[in-house]
Amino acid sequence: MKATYKKYILNFKRPSGTSRGVMTEKETWFLLLEENGKTGIGECGLLRGLSIDDRPDYEEKLQWVCENIHLGKDKLWYALLEFPSIQFGVEMAFLSLQAKSPFELFPSDFTQSKDSILINGLVWMGEEVFMKQQIEEKLAEGFTCIKLKIGAIDFEKELGLLRFIRQHFDAKTIEIRVDANGAFTSNEALNKLNQLSEFELHSIEQPIQKNNTDKMSELCKTTPFPIALDEELIGVFNYEDKAMLLDAIQPHYIILKPSFIGGIKGSLEWIELAEKRNVGWWITSALESNVGLNAIAQFTYTLNNKMPQGLGTGGLYTNNFDCPLEIKNGQLFYSKDRNWEFKL
């Protein structure tokens, strides 16, 4: 088996804002396996500034993987504990190599175009007018669940945007999730949650910065509506540590980004621990190209979670790869009549 890797820069169609700033491009890496005339493709979805494996020896580790690919998927996964995006890339590449088609990793009714995945519509941070425009677009496109990133503009303006949605759609018609990306301080968080509760929100992701376990635990006990952990899961590698975190904070939901938490195996560990504790969960992509998004979507479908998932990021880039993934009426479809075009 021969293994190589290649870097690829994805360019955003328009600058995309988070509470950490505005992104115009996104770096990703592909792991390519070749054996007996077949090719396997895996995406290592690194997100600079957020991924735990954003470190100087990242490319060196990819080179090491290529030199040690003979170890196989399972041994490599354990050897790469501190490189979750590479763990996922390795899992994806091996599944791709073994598949009939390099992009049909989990054959199902989803890949046969017989079923779809309910997803949320993502509204990016930006000026009030831009955010309102996005909200109107998502509603017009038939989404029944909208996720707003908050914490970057004036809080009163953000409340105004939520008020705008609720003036037109009640909580039974449109589910609203908000993601603060840790933007609130510990002292102000509960007050802000109380103000947000007026709008009957489904949940809020990561209201305060990670690693404030005691404060987050307190918030989860006193919040007027559910809290979901997101960044909090990043960098928790061991099964026992994952269990300890969930027991300490007792969140209502956890959000799983395979590229950040050890790919398929890492996600399944979190799910097992969450379900034992009656903690809800859903899966979200982390700005991967359509290659990584495809793998996450197919994996997600096999888990039979009927909540809206966070898989609507495929249309963000000017130079993404053409693929069968398609969004219609707030759902993700795999359209068999559309082909893959993967060229690096």
C-alpha cells in the first residue's frame, strides 16, 4: 500500500464570521491511499486556531502516517490520539479504499437517494442587515431549524434578530439554536441566558469558554433552556476523561465534530457515554470540503438520530469539489444522478 498526502486551500465565497474573527480561506489536507489499482481518499480537516492538532508538527505527523500506513487503521488511530483530524482522515481513507466506490463509505438508503438527513440552516455572524438577510434566505429555503452564531455584534441587536424570527414563526414552526462559541463571560452568562429564554430557543452551544468546568456545571443546573457542549469536548482524548467531563458538567446536549474529536471511533465513544447519561447529541461538520462532509453525512445517517444535524456547509467555498450532496427544503440529499469531481 502506498500513502501520500496533499494540502488544499478552500476559498470562501464570502468572508465568514465567527466570534474568533472572519475567515476568507480554510486549509485542509488529503490522505491518499493506493493499493491494487484502487484509491482511498481521506480528508484531515484541520481548522487553524481551533483544532487541538493545530501545531507545528502537523505535516510531519502526516508524513509519519504515510511511512507507517502498514500499521493499519486501528493501530494508527491509537497512535494519533493527539491528532483527531488525522485520525478521521485515516479512518476515511481506509473505508474509501475498501468501498466499491471511493465516496460511498456507508452504503444506505441515504446513499441510494431513498432518504435524507434533516439539517439546520446556519446563519453566520456579521452586521445586523447581513444576518437578517441570511435568516430570510434560510426561512425561504424551507429550513425548520435555524442556527445563529451570536456573540460578535451588539447583544441587543442579536436579541432583535431573534425577535424578528419569533414575530413571524413560533417555536413549533421554527426551531432556533444559538452558538455563542464561548463569547459570554462567566459573570454575565446567566443574565444573557435569561434574556435569550424569551425566544423559546432549543439550545445554546458553549455559552462560556471551555475549561471553566465548575461554572459550566453551575450554568447547566440554573439555565432556563438547554446548554450544549461543543468546544468543551476538544482535546479530551481518553474514554475515562470523557466520562468524567460529562459527569462533572451534566450538559443537556453534546455536539460532535468528528474532525475535532477523533473521527468515527471518537464520536461513537462520546455517543455511548452520552446515551448512558441521557445526554442528547447531534453531529456537525467543521468546515471540511465536500469529501469530509460526505463521510460525516453518511456516518451520521447510520446512527438514526432524527434531530436536525449540522451538515449544511458544503456550499461555502468557490473551489469545493462537485459531488452528489444537495440541500432541498432544509434536508441533505445524496443525489445519485450527480457525479463526484475530485481533482487536487
